[in-house]
Amino acid sequence: MASSELGLKLRLVEVRYGAPGINLYKLAACDGTSLPPFEPGAHLDLEVAPGLLRQYSLLWPQASPDCYEIAVQEAAEGRGGSRAWHRLSVPGEIYPSSLPRNLFALRPAAATSYLFAGGIGITPIISMYRKLVAENRPVQLHYWTRGPEAALFHAELGAVSDGSVRLHHTSGPAPRLADVLVNVPTDAPLYCCGPTRMIDAFDQLTVARPLELVHRERFAAAPIETGPAGGFSIRLARSGGSLEIGPNETVLSACLAAGIDLSYSCEEGVCGACEVRVLSGSVDHRDQVIPPAARATSTVMMACCSRGLTTLDLDI
Ligand code: FES
């Protein structure tokens, strides 16, 4: 994402304890104006430190019109973003931010929605749960953590007594995702957010379900898939002309070097910011945004990592 696209300036106004290693951060508009509203599943691209852009799910509902709230888990093996929050951020600090973007939105449905969360993946999922409950829509939430002490929002979720919330503690006997999914009707919309292993399992377990009902979001980058990295050509339908993409380049890097402005954020195939429409050609999808089962029919690609198996005509 070009820094010019970081349209908001947010001031950290409050830090709260959430769970071990997880803090909740409230960010307010620097000029005191109302911030753009958002729906559950939306996230911000926040510049945590100069040049260090990270994505954080927004907690819904908004506590006040001029404030957003995010949860950040400190990851010892992380890439620096969570450490910057936990070790360096103090109220008053100002962060450039994108507007809310939503690649993980709830869809209208009459059937019960099934929500699956692992660890810090609860942040978009609890937002969806709150919204579905507020709208009196049927929902089942399954949340896996090591134990009750590790669960974010444990007091809120533990107090639900209508059977719509199942808290699974993996330090003891707990059902696996597979054990739960086997009993979920095939017409149910599914939403999953959690660590890489959980999303990989979710992808495998839902491969036979209708694609339009299966939604998931990764919060950490899996290694970008590799494969033969030959060069290929792209033709630019809107800008005109064509570019050669070398074995060590990406569509994104080649376009930026040629002065063509493309949106991007994570550059790791996770966030979906660099999505471009493919008008023709065959794509070697290497991102984590498009579920494997949807790749064959996908009409978009992630410019930061996916490659052409043939010359690609792109809507750029
Ligand atoms: S920039 Fe995030 S998926 Fe490409």
C-alpha cells in the first residue's frame, strides 16, 4: 500500500490488558472527528513503525464514533509488528492507517452461521458473533485456546448460556475442528480465523462444501508457496503496453518500478490488498487469500506473489 493511501491518522488513547500476551488498543481520530464505520471482519492497515505495515482486525461494535479498537498478541517469533505494539507504543503515539477494509464480511443467510476461531483469530470472529446476536440471527461459535486463562473475551463468552458458544481448551480433552465440522450441515455458512495450521485444516476439511459458504482469514503469513519461477509477460489492459516479469520479480514490483500505482500492503500473499482482475491467461496462485478450492475458477490474482503460467492480460 502506497503511503499516500494511508488516509487516516490515529492516536493511541488507551491500552488495556486482554489476556496473557494480548493487549487491546483504542485508537482515536487525531482531529476528533468521527471515523468511517465498518462491519465485522474489517481490518486496518496500520503503519506500526516507518515502513512497517501490519493488518489488524477491528473489534465490532465501535466503542464510540471517533474510536477504533484492535487486539494485538505479542508473537515472540513475529516479524516485529506485535513487539512494536507491546514494547514501544504509549498513549499519544500517532499511527498512519488505511480506511477500514473488509475481505472477510458476513454474508446474508437464513441458515445458522458457524464461526470458528483459534487464539487471536477470535477478533474478527467475536465481532461477527456480536453482530449476528444483535440481529437475532442463528449462530454457533467454537473457540479454541490453551485454557480459559488464555481466552480473550472469556468473561463475555463464558457467560453465554444459550448454547451458542463452545469454548474448547486444548490443554485438556477437546474436539478437533474435524470433529466439529463433521456435524455441521452442508448448507451452513462457515467463517474461520486462526493460526496457519487451523486454516490449512479448515481448507482441507471444507473442500467439498459450496465455495460461496466457506470463508476464512489468515492472521499470519504462511510461507509463500514456491514453484518454478520462470519469467512471464503481462499485458496491461487499462494502462496499455506490456511488461516482462523476471524470475526474481513480481507483478507488483514490476508495475511499481514502471511507475504504475498498484495497492499493496503485506507483500506476503495474506491481506488481499494487491488483488488484480485477470482478463485472460493461466495463473499460478501462490497467495493465502484465495482458498485452494477456488483457485481454478478465480478471476483475480494477488500481484505480490502469484505468477503467470502463460502471458496474462490484467485489468491494470
Ligand atoms: S499485498 Fe497483501 S496479498 Fe499482496
